[in-house]
Amino acid sequence: MIPVEAAVNYKLRDQEFNVKSEGEAKAILDKQYITLIVRFGEPRLFSYTDIVGISEQEYTIKLFLTSNETLDLSGLGYQYEDFLSEVFRLRNEILLKYMLMEESLMEAGFNAQFSWFDSKGQINQSGNCELRLYETALLILPQKNEPIRVPYCYVSQTSKMEYTLVLTTEFGERFEFSKLGDKFDAFGKSLSDAFNEMMLRSQTIIKEMIPEADPLKTYKLATLMKDGRAARRKDIDALSTDLWRRLTKRIVEAGLDQEYIFLDAMALKDQECVGVKRGLMGDLTGDYIWLLFPFFSSGSNRPVNAVGLEAFLTSASNEKRPEAQPEKNDANEASKEEDKEEKSATASGKATYFFRILGRQAYAQANDEELRIELDNFVRNTNHYMIDINFRREPIYLSDDSLDDPKYTQYRFAVAKMPSLRVLRNLFIGRVIHASFDQWKTDVTDLLDFNAKSKDDSAKWKKGAE
């Protein structure tokens, strides 16, 4: 792209809003940075990820920075609106990657006006935007705000009124899109096609696992598990007892039968959960199955404050993509210990992840009934959180020290901006690599023992730690 340039007046303020420097400058916008070439002063460089917020007031653009400073840009004259829109546009392109929104793009370039209402009918945002259709979600790129991701699986109702398209989510939010011009019908059709493809993917996966399932049963199971949602075993068994039996066959094919038997023996059967998710690159990454194992104390129905998460590629996916590899991660460069662990993960291709249900002090004070309620909340919220972060696991387990590495800038930014990711990182206990079953079993036992004894919510299990 050709950099955008404009003459500006600037003021750089400290965290107490005292002016540190001010004057005339030339502001240059490119794909990565805002550069200020200061007249009779030193130039300043600002990454779009240095900007935590943007506001405007009386033709002044205010950029709130990670350094707790504020940069005011004014004196833009007739260039003001175009310059502000370009700042948002360039920053939003970065945010799509840094807020884990990137996946297979289906269609883009739908310009519209939008209004976003909360569950109480109060307006959150409105204005001009670009609409993009990805494989699993609608992306709203506001002209003067940050990207909004609306996963198709959250949409409970769609309707038209004159030349306005309305989406209502299961959380009670409402999105209205208008002023699409001659692309109104095309956008509506493309959005409908995206919804249909999502449901057909889910039904196809169910049908492949249970070929003899009748159409109604297939549809109900697909609705329960649409786009990767993990459904409880008791809810699945109410529709079909065959699915879990077929699932165990896939687990055996993936070479995880011993691990499954071990985790299943510690879990309350009807509270186990399973979801089937297509990879972010479609046919290139295939489908994978993920399971949640809520653990219970031996001889009682009291939940242990730990839930295991296991995920593996299906055999069908491996046929599509013989070179299929585990989720890419580079944490091996963070430290010698992480290097050893990551090489083991890469060799085996699998790991089991563990999370707390709630804080360790809160767990100690809760009764059995309260814990069951918290477990239900955990399953529902974990579904929500995993969909929010597009099922990426690397930003969950990387240590704070690893996030300081420049190559993880995008994850550090995502942690700062995404509440769902922060919750998952807070509840994360540790992960156990599949090198051999005996090693894995020993490490899982050690992790659960560590979690039972630890009183510190920030404590994470580390293999071989004292």
C-alpha cells in the first residue's frame, strides 16, 4: 500500500495527562506503524498494537497507548475523517490476526451501516462498516471501532424488514445491517449459505460417525454440537447411545484408547462432553474431536477441582491430509525446560490440558451441589471461550515469560484484549504431553496431586517441578 501522510498538530501526554511534548509533525500511516516526523524534534514510531483505545473529540484523535500515554492528533482539516477511518482500518487488519479472528475467508467487501444492541435493547455501537464472511463467523469491521466477531453458531434468528437484515443471538444481542445498496440480496444469500454450510458440516460429521442415524436424529445431534460445541454425554445419549460407542472407536484409531480409559475411569460419565470441530484451514486441517472429562472423587459424586481436555485429529482428517501436524507452537525457544517439553509434544502430536472449575479457596468452601452448578457453568463457559478464541490452544498454555518473546506479540495483545482468553489462562493448571502411556499416566497423576495440594490460583503444574 501507499503510505497515507498528513500534516498534524500533536500533543503527547503522560498518564496524568500532563503534556510531555507538542508541536507540528507529519503523520505517516503504513501497514504496521504510525510514524510522526516532528518538526524541530525527534521522530516517534507507534505500532498499531501499542494503541489500546481510540477516541475522537472536537476534531482531535486521541490514541491511548500501552505506555499509559495519550497521543492527541489535531489540525487535520478536511483530511480528518479519511485519516481517522484509515487509522481504524489499518489497526483492524492487525487486530484480526492478534485477536485470533483469522480463518478461511469466504467473501468480503460488503459495505453497510450497522447497529448493535445488547440483550436489554440498549445500543452498543452503530455506524458504517465492512462485513466479511469467514467459514465460521461474520466479521464486522466498523469504520470507527474495533472488529466484532459473530460466530454463526450463536445466531438464533435472522429476519428481514424492508432493506434491513436483522440477526439475533442466543445471548439476546441484536445486529441490524442496512444501506447495503445493490449488494443487499447478495449479502443475505451469502450469509444464509454460510449458516447452511455450518449446519451441513455438523450433520455430515454426525452421519459419518453414525451412518444408520435417521435424518431427525442426525439433525438434533448436529444442532446440539454445531460448529464444535462440546455436548454432555447424558444429552447425547438421550438422542443416540450409538454416538459415544462410535466415538470410542475413533479414539482407538487415534491411538488414545489407554488414555481414554484412564480419564474415563475418573470422570462422572454423564458429565463427560464431546465436540467435533473443523480446523481453521478447512480441508487442509480436517476435523478434530475434543473431549472434556470432569473428575470426581473416588467413591463419591463430589467433583474434583479439575477438568481434562483432550483433542485429536479424526482418522478421516488424516486421510485428507497425511502430513497433518499438531497445532504449531514455538514455545521450545522460551527456555531449556520448555524446549524439552515442546519437542516431546511435536514428536507425539498430542497433549492433554487441565483446568480448574473455580478458585482453589472457593472450591474448598463449596458444597457438592454448588460444585455441580459450577461444573455446569464451566462446561457452558468453556464452550463459549473456546469459540471466542477460535479453538487455539497455544495462547492458553504459553507462560507469561514466553509471552514476553517478540514472536508472541500477537498472543500478548490477545491476552490483554480478550476476557475469554484471560479466564482460560487463569483456570489453566497445566498440560501433559503424550510421549508414552506410562509417562503420560504418571504426569497426569502428578498434576492432579499438585492441583489438590496447591492453595495458589496462579500456580501452574510443571513437569519435574519440586
